[in-house]
Amino acid sequence: MAMIGAAIGAGLKIGGSIFGGIKMSKAIKKMKAQINNQLKDNQNWYDRRYNEDATQRADAQALLTRTEESIRNRNAAAAGAQAVMGGTEESVAAAKEANNKALSDAVTNIAVNADARKDQIEQQYMNKKGELQDKLNNLTMQGAQNTAQAVNGVASVGNDIAGILDK
């Protein structure tokens, strides 16, 4: 009778080990799917942000608008001063040239800031991607360890059953 009880107990151990292994495997698959979705979302975020037109961003548009408004005001002031005080065409042309340089400098600053922003986006993307890849690697290792533990558990129960049968 004791042998039957021990055999039933061993069978329950095997069943429990297999059931636990299946549940763990399903949980790991679900976690891997979630991490793969996060990887895809990260890639989409990167593609969208990295390829944005820097001149179309709100801060760049505001800078360009302020610069152009300032240039119009200075050009009007230079033209008014020339009309009232009899300035030369050269002085008006020089003022316009200086204003055009100011606009060019503003656009150059936007481009420089866009490059720095792209570097920052790329770094953030790579950090997140590395973090998610590490999580996937850890889940793979955990799955392998769980499989090894389940196999060891079944082997141990097999030894227990063999011991019972030898009696």
C-alpha cells in the first residue's frame, strides 16, 4: 500500500512539474511578445522622430517668424531713414545684406540644433533597444533554466519511483 501511495505522490510530482513548466512557458511567451511589441513601438518612434523636418517644428517656425519680422522692421527703418535723411542706396543694400545674413544664421542654427537632436534621439533609441534586448535575453535564459529544472525534477521523481519499485 505504501508503494502505491509513493507512486501516486511521484506521479503528482511529475504532473505538477510538467504543469508548472507549461504555465511558465506560456508566461514567458507572453512576456516576449510584449517586449517585441515594445521594440516595434521604439522603432516606429525612432523612424518618426529621427526623420522629422527640423524647420517645421514649432520652435524653429517661431524663431524664423521672429527673425523675418525683425528683418522687415529693420528694412523698413533703413528705407525710411534713407527717404528722410537722404541716405544712399548702398546703405540700404548693406542693411538688407546684414538682415539676410541674420536669416541665414537662424536657419544654420536650426540645422545645427537638428543634428544634435538627431544624435540625442538615436542615443535614446539605442539605449531603449538595448534594454529591451537584454530583457528578451533574460527571458530566454529563464526559459532554459526552467526547462532544466523541470527535466531535473522529472529525473529525480524517476529515481524515486525506481527506488520504490526496487523495494
